[in-house]
Amino acid sequence: MLLPNYQPPNQWGFYYNRGVFIINFQDISLENLRLYSTMLHNHYIEVSDLAPTSLYLWRHSFQVKIALDPDYAVLICRYRGSTYSLTPLFSKRIDPTALIQKISAFLRQNNQPVIFRGIPSALLPYFPKDKYRIIPDRQIWDYLYLTKDLIELRGRKYQQKRNQINRFRQTFPFSYHSLSPDDAQGCLDVFNHWAADKGGGPEIEEERRALMEALQNFTLLPLKGGVLKVDGRVQAFAIGTQLNKDTALIHFEKANPAFSGIYAVINQLFVANEWSTTRYINREDDMGLPGLRQAKKRYHPFRMIEKYTIVEASYDGN
């Protein structure tokens, strides 16, 4: 059970008795995701955690619950034994500090420590320092790039990437096209080949499940994908979505490393063919993995989107 006090299998709620504030939580679904997406039109969301497609694709692994109201959206996750709130969204009619206090009360009421994760710096003033501890969480900072940089790869800093792409083009007969449902099995084959060298583990299975959700619901979700084939067989793919009016978000990028330079090629072609009208590309975080961090740094991010973990001052981490 996610919380000890709920009984319906797909819905649980907390009724704040002092006033009329009510939080009713439900599982993420395509229906309430559409309502949530409508609400996002009034917000400029930069953090990848709040993307509607991210919430849906990873809903099982993170046990995501959502509470929607015309004036707010609250997201609660439970991941590997930790229950926490993501960044709440709210209208101008809502007092942010009061909303945060009520989410905190909800967590306490359900015998959970008060933890907020993925909080952008703009919301930090709403967490009083006498009540909360603010902790920079570098491993979940998003990497933001200029779209034109990833397409053009100009200058000395991208010389290595250009060399990799040129060698690939001269060596392998390849083609690129936008992903369609017919490419699903080929993408899964690439993922399985990539995962075989990773030694298993829960993170791999969680990503596999999220990818399968994306491929199975590709036409129902606002996703775009790209496929790179060598000798007619899928050897690389990428999948993303529009995060805000300026930014595309990359969810997946996998390739067969047996083809030297293939990651540089799928990165450039996917952005050039599917996201050339955007200004920025958000490539999510590096999860604190040294290899992934170095790979993302080599593309020279325009800036990092800082996110914070916030805990109640009395919480000792146990």
C-alpha cells in the first residue's frame, strides 16, 4: 500500500478539515493526463519531472498519483520505499505557501516524512527556512542545450562529434526516418541489445517498461521519434516530446555501440528532423552516473536546470 489510510484501489484522498481545501488523488491515466496538460498551458515548465508523458511512461515504477483542481495540481510518488511530492502547480488564486503546508500536512497525516523532490529554484522562497531544509540535488539537474548547437555542431568544441559523424557516414549505409508503430520491435531489439551489457538491475527494467509504454501508446501520446537503420535494420532510435513552447524533451536515446559514432548521428538527426523549430533541447538528468554525466557534458549544455530536494526541518532521513 502506498499510504495506510486509503481503501479504494485506484483513488485516495485527504480532506483538510480547516476550511474547504480537499485533495483527491487518483492514478495517472490518459484522461486525467489530458486535463493536466491543459493546465500546463498556463505554466512555463522547465523541469522534466513534470512533463505529462514522463508522468505517464514512468507511472508504474514511481507509483504516481495526481490530484487535479481548476486551481492546482499535486503529484505524489512512491519510489523504492520513499514517498514524496513533486513540484505542485497552482493558479494565481492559490497561496503557494498554504498549498505547500497542506501537502506537508497530508504527508504527515498519512505517516510519511515530508519530502519534496525536483523543486526548481523559483519555488524555493515558498519553503520557509525555519520549517524546511533545502538540499541541492545535482544528480537530477536537467541538461538544457540550444537546439541549433546540437544540429550545427559548430566550433572546435564539437570537432570530435563532427569527426564521429563523418566517419559513420563514410563507413555505414544508413537511413533515417520518423518513428512509426511499425518500428516498435526494432526499437525494443536495440534496447535489449544495449541492456544486455548493463548487467540487469531494477533501473534497466524500469526503463524497459517505460519504453514499452511509449511504443504501445505512441499514437495516443504527444510523442515524436526517430529511427536510424543500417543495412535496413534499426540500430538506433530516439523518442521525445514538447515540454513547453520553446523546448523539446528527450525521453529515450539508444543505439547499438558496435557502430562507431552512431550515438552522435542519431542525436543530430533526431533534433534536426523532429525538433528544428524549438529553441532548446532538454536531455533530462544524468542520475549521478559518471559515464552519463561526461557524455552529456561533451555536448556543452547551454545551462543546467537546478532542482532541489526539500525536507521538513525535523526529518532526520530515517
